[in-house]
Amino acid sequence: MSDRQVGVLGLQGDFALHAELLAGLGVGVRKVRRPEELAGCDGLVLPGGESTTLRKLLRRSGLDAAIAEFAAQRPVLGTCAGCILLATDLDDAGGVEPLGLLDITVRRNGYGRQIDSFEAHLVLVGEKATSADAVAFIRAPRILRVGAGVEVWGSLDGEAVAVRRGGIAALTFHPEVTGDTRWHRAWLDGFAVAERSS
């Protein structure tokens, strides 16, 4: 994986934890704050944060259009607020205009407020969970609808919490907070598939 360069959106949110996790997997990491910094990136991570703030910063920097163009050719992973940004529809938009890159409907803060945050053990499709495989749901969004062609990649109590189509993947939770590398590894392993289908 060391020959790959992954951008991490560095406008706001927990981008540093994603960068640390990716570096631990032997991947080159680049902080992305301007459209030109996407050049040379093989993939992009949209981290958790505050979705309203992130959306305003994306528009102001011109990264909204640049990311849409990038995602047409390269893999993108969105976690928590990143999942909100990737969606086509928001149940409670609150002024947030999603990028519309993945056919899902999402409700922001679908599991409640900060005080309602929790950790859960999730099974990634095709793998078995162990006692160490916990992820954090922090003011997490909820996926209400999964569109045709979108694969459920992970679930909690029968509800989709991780979805993907080709190289575009969205997680409602934070694997980087607990150090669960399975989701990033599986996304990175899917690069070749995404490149063949693009």
C-alpha cells in the first residue's frame, strides 16, 4: 500500500486521526485544503466534523466541485459528517447541501446528541468481529434509505451503518477514534476494483 497517496480533507474535524491511521497502514497521506492539493491523490477521506461548517468551507474553497470531479475517477471514504456530505438526500438538511455522490438518504444526528454517543462492535461484511473491533458513534448520522446498486457494507442491529458503491464508501461512525483499521484497509483494498469499473 506504500505507493498510494491518500488525501484527507483538512478543513475541520478529526482529520489528524485519519492521517495517523492511514500512515500506520503504510499509506502516504496528504492534507487537502485546496482543490489543487487533490492532484496526485489516489483516494480521499472526508472525516467527521460539523457538517454545516464543512459544507460552507467546501463551497468557499471550491473543493465541493473539485471533490465531485475527483470522485468520478478515484475512491472516496466519508465517515460521520463525511457520510452526510456524500449522500444524495438529507432527511433534515438544516441548510446543508450534500454533494450527492452516493445514493443514500441520511438523517443528521440520527442517534441523538453528544451525550448519546456510544461504542459498538460491528461486523464488516465478509469478516468476523473480535472483541477489539469497536467503533465510535459520536452524534452519528443515520442511513434511512439505501439506493439501488449501493451495497450494505456493515450493519448494527439490522440497520445499515456502512455502505459503498464502487470506490465511494460512507460510514456513519468513527473507526479512527478507536483505532479499528478494518474499514480503511477494506476501502484501500477496493481501489483496484474501483479503478477497473471507472
